Amino acid sequence: MIIVGLTGSIGMGKTTAAQMFRELGVPVNDADEVVHDLYRGDAVAPVEAAFPGVAKDGVIDRAELSRQLLAQPERLGELERIVHPLVRAREKEFLARHKAAGAPFVLLDIPLLFETNAEKRVDRVVVVSCDPEAQRERVMKRPGMTAEKFAMILARQVPDSDKRARADYVIDTSDSFDVTREQVRGIVAQLRVNSH
């Protein structure tokens, strides 16, 4: 089974690309979705213990957690040490399940793939990218996004040019959805050939 890592900086269209892989029948493990799920389950108690006041009605309030981290960005590593092992455990379950089912390849959607050295756990890397103007425009439309928050997120991410240079495949989302979909189809076709 070929393990494909999908990544891309904020606002590049990674979620859209992941959905296109899903539509073509590729099993996708979305790290962000896993975190959302953990914030309603296994991560609630340890995160609340480390960041008092972030749990509301048994769920992590992401806005409050974000507020605390903006005030103390140096504590981000602490949060990652709690959450990352839980995310990895879910990822291992996903891989085992699809390997047993005979999937020829799967996609791990990992926003911080290079930042967390996750490229060592995958066989191929797909980077989703677009021009910086389009990226900024998309990100600034998000609810609650500020220039300061965008700058903080970008500062934590490997620059797009580095990601592109380290990728096996690059999907450019600067154009239409149809153009993006064609690129995804092309990658899936190549993976099908390589998985036999």
C-alpha cells in the first residue's frame, strides 16, 4: 500500500484537493478532522488540564484555546505534545484498517507534514499550492482571521517554495476547480499504475 502525504500552507486549497481525492475513491485520513474529533473526546481532559478554561460542556473551545495561545505562543509546543501522539494513534488505526482492506494507496492529509517530519512516514508527497495573492485573499476571508493571526500561522509553516521543491507532485489551485480536479485525476492515475 502506497502512503501518500498531502500538505500545503494555509489557504492553498488543501481541503478542496483532499475532497477531490475522496470523490475518486481514495481513502483520506484528515489530521484536522481527527483533531476536531479529539477535541470532543480523548484530548479534552489533558488539554483542559494544561490550559484551564478551554473546555466548555465537555468540548474544547477552539476560540478560547486560540486566544490563550496568541497570548502565550511559546506554549504551542505543550499543546502539540498532548495532541500529536493522539493524532498519530488514530493515523495508525486508519492505515492498519485500509491495509487489511487491500487499498492500493491512501492519503494522509497532514497540514504540518514537513514541520513535524511526517514526510518520513509517507511514500509520496503531494503539495497543494497557489500564488501568494490568492492565498492571502482566501485566508483573510475566513471568520475570525486577522493579519496578526495569519502572520503567526505563516511563521510556523515551511515556506511554500520549499514545500514545492520537496514534493513528488504539486497541485496548483490558482486556476478553476476543474483544472485542480484534472491534476488530482492525473496523480491518482499515476498512483494506480505504481501500486500494481
